Amino acid sequence: MLAGIKSLDDLEARHPKRAESVTIIGGGLSGPCLAIFLKKLHGINSTIYELRSEDYSAGVNIALAPNSLRVLQHIGVLDELRNLGHPYEKMALTSARTGKQIGTFLNGSQKHYNYESMRIHRRTVQLVLLKECKALGIPIHYNKQAEGIVEETDTYVKLKFEDGEVVTTDTVVAADGLWSKVRDHIVKQELPYSGAMGVIIMNIDREKLDESVKKVELPTFCFGQTGMIAVFPSNPWGGAIDMFSTMPFPARSREEWAALDADGEGKRKIMTDRFGKGWPRYIARAWETEPADKMWLTPFYEAPAFEHWTSPKGRVIIIGDAAHAFSPQGGQGAAMALEDGETLAHTIAHADFATDRLTLLGKWEKHRQGRLRLVKDLTDWSGRQRAPVSSPFMWYLKEWVMWAVLKLKGPTMGMDWLYGYNPEDIVSVLRS
Ligand SMILES: Cc1cc2nc3c(=O)[nH]c(=O)nc-3n(C[C@H](O)[C@H](O)[C@H](O)COP(=O)(O)OP(=O)(O)OC[C@H]3O[C@@H](n4cnc5c(N)ncnc54)[C@H](O)[C@@H]3O)c2cc1C
């Protein structure tokens, strides 16, 4: 009966609501993404609890691959982000030895995948997602630290916060990042250091770089015998430049890493020793002259391949870095977090979820773990390409191999499986 409808709100109020209540821990990338898909596409309510304050700002510029952009387009925020980041398609590989281009490949492509790639601050993406949550009326509680699961039964789960509050809910999704506390309920394991770390300087004024940069097509990965330096424009008009390297580095304690990060001149020395002599002037000079307090150092810790991302009763689920953090050397961490959010939302929204959640979550987990294994392999391969080589001869050889691989594989480098992935395909996986 459509008679007497006064407004869309009035119509909505007449429909019975979806009963499932979802509690999301973590307002980073995967948490808000999940909340938006649940609400916007399926009318399922959720609540987000975030450890930090609303105005907490940290993190670095990241590269969003085409498969990230597809999720953001499904959400409806991609056009807004395009005005805030630096979209690009082609990636140049250059030689530190000759300063010349070895070749190019497509890191994103409207033509091949419908989406380009984008360099943007992680915080910007997070803010745009949180704004969308607010617009949809999704409650977000800041300064609220989850402590862990206190009870899980066949019908509910209880979650405790540091302030003593206990919340009872149908489902808890832990999107609380690398150092997840909620994860302990599913698997309790130390996270190993990956053996690599990264140093970045963000937002260098392009005009201040040595003029040798003018001969180089950006963005570029510049490879030399002592490693790799990436050079990326990071704002819409390309006037701000990020320069970073990831490299094998000996392990140390958390305190020692913090001390090294606080030692500006120590970081400069690491970089100028590796990327000074024999490197293009615009790279060497940046590490010599940029203020040391602009250099950020991050050791990369990784989550081992956990057997399960869901608890035995299926009421606690981990996603994003909490489930599968790995080093950012493949540029896929955010993409995997966003894909998790979208695919899990479609799974929770399945008509049989209330009666058969274990089967559905089992299919979701198997599907996502299969993809994550491939992405992890790619990330490790990418890390190996960036490592130093033992001699000038080996480096000369490697340069030729790179050139040959680019020629043989063609512009997309066989990345269709990665960048062409559509999270909506989870619907047919759940049907199978
Ligand atoms: C140096 C660096 C460079 C990177 N570069 C790239 C890149 O180029 N491309 C790419 O795709 N990815 C990159 N990544 C990875 C990417 O940032 C992450 O994979 C992504 O942010 C994961 O999203 P998430 O939502 O799972 O976790 P996060 O973004 O870490 O969000 C987790 C949230 O949970 C909150 N939280 C934590 N504990 C609790 C608690 N107990 N209670 C409540 N809230 C809690 C945190 O405050 C945080 O807001 C990079 C990462 C690093 C460190």
C-alpha cells in the first residue's frame, strides 16, 4: 500500500529494519568502508569505536591502486578524492647508473581496469570515509579503546572497552589494524619484523629539487646497485613530491626503532650512505638538504598467515591489517583493507546470514585468503626487486633483465588479476 506516503523518510519508517547489529572496532580504512557498505547498500546498522580522537592526524601519503579506487567508486567518494590526491597511470623505471629510463608500465589504467592509481594521504582517505559515515548516520565513538572479547555464545558476543564498558552485540568486526587487540580472541601470536624498513620525505617542493629532475618522467622508481628510490608527485597539480625507499635492515627492539626514528641525522646518514654517490643529483641532494625532521622511518611488521579470520562461532571477524598486515612494498595494504570491507558487507547482508553464518563466512574467508596469498607473494617479490645487489656487474645484469621483462610482459605487466578484481563478485562466490 503506497497511499498516504508523505516523504521518503516516512516510507523508510514503515519498512521493518534489518535486525543484525554489527560493532566495528577501528575507524581507519577497512572499518568505515564496511560500515558504509552495510548501511548504504543493505540498510544494516553498525557502530564504530575508534581509539584515537576525532582530530588525530598521523600517517603518510600512500599509493591507492586501481582495485582500491574501484571500491571507493562503489562507495561514491572517488570523484571527491580525485580532487585531493594525485591520479596517475604510467610508472617509469629509471637507472641510477645512467639517469635514463629503463622502461614504463601501467600502474593503473582507465582503459584496462576503468581506474587509474592515486597518490594521496591515508588520513585524507580516512576523513572522506568518516564524513560519509556521518552523512549516513553511522555512530562513531572516538577515544574508545577496545580491550577484547569477554564472551562469545551462539547468539551474542560481549566486547569490553578499556573504560570498563561492556557492549553486547550480534557481530564484532575487528578492523583495528596491525596491533589488533580483538584479534587475540581468534589467534594470539607475536608479529614478526619483516626484515625491511622504509624512510620517506613527503611534500618536497618540486621547484626546490635539483634541476636534473626535469629530465625525468614522474612518478618513477629509480633503481641502483644500493637499492631503490621512489619519486612520486602527491598533490593534484604535482608540485609536491614524495621521495622514499624501502630496504632490508637489521632487526632491533621497538625502543631502538623509536630511538632511530628520533635521530634525524642518523636517518640522513642511512640515506646518504646508500643514495648519495653515484645517484642522480635530484635524489642525492634531497637527502642531503631536506630537514631531518621531515624524514619518517617505519619498520615493517607483518601478520603471519593466520589460519582463520573468524572465530569458531562466527561472531568475531578480523579484517584489514588486523587479519593480514604485510609490508607496503607492493602498495596493496589499503586496497586489501577496502576490498575486505566491501566483500564482508555483502556477506553479512546475505539473506541466510542469520541462520547460516558459519558457511557464508567460511566461503568469504577462503575466497579472501586465496587472494591475499597471491598479493603477499607479489609484495615479497617487489621487496626483493628493491634490495641492493652485490656488485656493479650484477646490477648491470639486473637492469637488462628489467628491460627485457618490461618488453616481454607488455604495459600491464600481467596485473589484470590484481587490478581488475571486483569485490562484488563475492556474491557469486557465496552462491557457489
Ligand atoms: C609507511 C607505510 C606506507 C604505506 N603505504 C601504502 C601504500 O602505498 N599503498 C597501500 O595500499 N597501503 C599502504 N600502507 C598500508 C595501509 O596504510 C594499511 O594497510 C591500511 O591503512 C590498513 O587499513 P585498516 O583499516 O586495516 O587499518 P588502519 O588503517 O591501521 O586502521 C586501524 C584503526 O583502528 C584503530 N584502533 C587500533 N586499536 C584499537 C582499539 N583497541 N580500539 C579501537 N580502535 C583501535 C586505530 O586507531 C586505527 O584508526 C602503508 C603503510 C605504512 C605503515
